[in-house]
Amino acid sequence: MEQKPNQKIMNNITCQQCLKSFEIADDDLEFYKKISPTFAGKTFEMPSPKLCVECRETRRELMRNERNLYKRKSDKSGKEIISSFSPDKDLIVYSSEEWWADDWDALDYGVDFDPSKKFVDQYMELYKRVPKLALSNTNNENSEYGNFIDGVKDCYMSFVCYFGCEKVLYSYVSYSDKNCMDQTFSEENEHCYWLYSSSKNYDCSFCDIIHNSRNCRFSYDLIGCSDCLFCTGLRRKQYCIENKEYSKEEYMEKLKTYNFGSYAKVNEYQDKLSKIKQNSIVKYANTVNCDDCTGDDLVNCSNAKNCFGCNDVQDSKYTYRAVHAKDCMDFMGGGFERGYEISNVGNAGVGYYFCEHCLFCNNIYYSRHCFNSSDCFGCVGLSHKQYCILNKQYTKEEYEKKVAQIIEHMQKTDEWGDNFPIGVNVYAYNETLANDNFPRSKEEALAFGARWQDNNYSLKHDGPFYEPKDDIADYESDEGERQKLLSGILKCEVSGKPYKIMPQELAFYLEHNIPVARKHFNVRFTERMIKRNPKHLWHRKCMNEGCNNEFETTYAPDRKEKVYCEKCYQQSII
């Protein structure tokens, strides 16, 4: 991956949120000029951002609760439903089936713009009155406990799962996986457990950044390998332990000395892998087929700067978890062109600005939860609509004229070109994606201007706890012990929170010789998430002796790994 010289920058811009200085590059200014819209014959310049990159991303992620589920009553039918909105939130919430039904219309909530008020105040009044979609959970079978999932079957407590996932448990950002559990950022894996940032594997467990591999355990950075244990940096190898190759017979004999079904032993093996990784050689960035990019976890990208977790992204900057996008900045989503300050938008269309959870739309501004719509400004919950403002219908000519008037008003109130303020988000900081990516204490979150959820709606238990057996083999032939496990309440050894083992979960453990989890699924999720490098770039030199190549990397200078440039890394792998 070639890295080209940085663009010219404007220094000493002060972030209005954290008060730190940040930089605006010349190509950033060109982008803002390019996306400046024209309404009623007048072009409205898109101003430079007031917040730094991290504060802008945090603000966007505060709009998105992906993984916290609650029970509450439907405001339409009165039935108990699962929702991303906690019961204490004063909102109107419908189940997915009720929300998508044809017996109500979001246009019925439309209002006229009032030039005596700030735009954001009027928008939030509308937002609170329009019924909310309880979960983004559509076209699924037996997968009620999930959010941001579509087209999946028999999945449980899994989030951001798409493209035909089946029997996926306790996983996050999972695409086309089958019979997998406790995975994060995974794609096309089968019968796998505890993988991070991995794809197209079969029967692998406790591995990170592993691809196209089979029957591998406790390994890191493998491609096209099979039957490997405690290995790193291997390509198309088989029957290896700690990067030493054996015959099939030798490997199988050595494998018998390990007990992968014992919880105590698995902890030892994880600690061993962690030490191996610290002393390994790593590439400065996890990239595949990329050109002129900076960031990490990038595949098939070009001219993507300061981007993380992206696939097929072009001519874009400051992105996180984006796919199939072009000519965008400050966004998360995919399948579209031209967007700015947006979260969970796309699937098709051109032109998303200051939006959240809008799909199959075109030229849409300051809107949330809109679908298959175009030319909308400040709307909530619309489907198959065009030329709407604050959920009120206009003709094309009326729309152009009214939007121009609103933007002129927003310029005077210093709202134009800025996203919704942090304080208007209905989710609490500790409910959102922001807390996953930028953890803060309650005091820090409140100082940031966000809310905090103090109510505990999780499972409560005051009675005795079940103590699981160390070895999964103890459950194989003991029906009575299996029933005790399934009917009992376990206590997380880290957080102290109570949790249960589900029947499909136990079946997975037994089938794959995995010990029963001793930690709450949220703790397990956090442990996988901290495997990521920070979304921050340091300028460093290649650590291979005699090499003077320089690069931007997410590996901080005090890390123990040996960080190599692309060329030296490729020469070092086996």
C-alpha cells in the first residue's frame, strides 16, 4: 500500500467540545465546497467543522444504541416488546411489525417551520412525537433478540448481523456466518468461536485476524492455514505448533496433550497467545489491496484517509465501519455516494447529510429513520416520500424555496453545517456505540454533555448461583448436571452480574469442546473489542534494521510488537 505525502493543512483550529487543537486539510475544504448545496438558485456554503474528528465521531455514535435491549410496552398495541429504547424514555415506540404496517403515516405528524425558534428545537419536538421503530430487526426467523439485523435465522443476542447469518450467538458485526459464537467483526465463518477480525474460516477458535483457515486454535495473523496452534504470521501452512512444522502424525500426538475443553487450561492458553503476540512482527496496518490509504482494517480501499474497518471505500476520510462508499467524510454505513456527518445510512442512493439510520434515500438532510425517500429536510420516520420538511409535504418548487429559507435561518443561529448537538440525543452515553469506542465514566460523559443511564434493567438474582464445571466433558453424559446448568443462574467472575446459559449455547459448547463461559456476554464482548488498536495514527519508522521507510500506524511507539513496513513484513512472514 503506497502512502503519499499529506495534504496541506490549516493548524490551530480549536475544538469547541474538548478544546484541543485539530487540523483541517486543504482537501477537506475542497470537499466542503463540493457538497455545498444549491436551493432556489442559491448555493449555501458548507462550513468547516467546529469539533475535532474524535468528538465528531463520538457525537454521531451517541445516536446509535446497537447492543442494549429492553422490555417495554408497545405504544400501539400494548403488548410487551423488545426495544433499544429503555422503558424510562418518554417516547412512542412500535414493534417492527407495527411500525412497518400501512395503518399509520408519519406525515400526520408534520409541522410548519417556525422562524422564531431554532431549527434543532423544532426538530426534536417532532422527533419525540413520531413513533419509533423498536428495533432494526427485519426479514428474520427466530431471531427476536438482536438489533440491526436483517435476513438472519436462529440468531441470539447478536448485533449488526446481515447476509444470511444462521445460528450466530453473542456476536457483533457478523456477515454470512453460520454456527458461530462470540465473534467480533467476522465474515463467512463456520463453526468458529471467539474470533476477532476474521473471515472464511472453519472450526477455528480463540484467534485474531485469521482468514481462509481451518482447525486452528489460539493463533494470530494466519492466512490459508490449517491445523495450527499458537502460531503467528503463517501463510498456507499446516500442522504447526508455535510456528514449528510437524508431520500429521506428530501434530496429532502433540495435540492430545492439550485440553481445550477445560476453562482453566483455556485461560492459560489465552495468556500464552497474548505473550506470543507481544513479541511478534506486525505490519504497520491491517490492509489488503489498498492504495494511498491511512488507517487500519481496510480492504479494497483507495484514497481512504484516517479510515478504520472499511471495505471498498474510495475518496473518503474519517470513516469507521463503512462498506461500498465513495466521496464521503465523517460517516458510518455504506452502499452510497457523497455523504457527510452520517451514521448507519446507505444501501443505495446519493447524498446523505447529518442523518442517522436512513436507507435507500437521495439528497436527504438532518433526518432520522427515513427509508426509500428523497429530497427531505428535517424529517423522521418517513417511507417512500419526497419533498418533505419536518414531515410536511411540499411541491418541488415549495420545497426548494422553504429549504433555502430554513438554511438562511440556520446560518443566523449558527446551526447550518453542524450535526445535532450532543445534548439532544435520547440515548444515554453508556447505552451507545460511543461508549464501546470511547469509554467514559459517568462523570466524564456528563461533562461531555451526554446523558447517563443509571437504571439497571438487566437480570436480577438474590439467590444462590450455579458454579459451572471446569471441563465441558463433565456435561456430555450427565443429563442432570446439564439441567442444573440450564436452570441455574451464573455469576460473572469479572462484573459480578448474573447471567444464564441458553440451551443453544450449551449445545454449541458440547459440539465444539468449548468450556462454559464464566463471564457475562457484555464482558466477553469488551475483551474482544480491546483487541483493536486505537483509532489514532502515530508517525513511525519501520523497526526492521536498515530500513528507513516511514508510515502512519495505529501501533503506539511504546508497544512491544516489532512494527514493519509492508515490504519488510512480507519478507518476514513464513
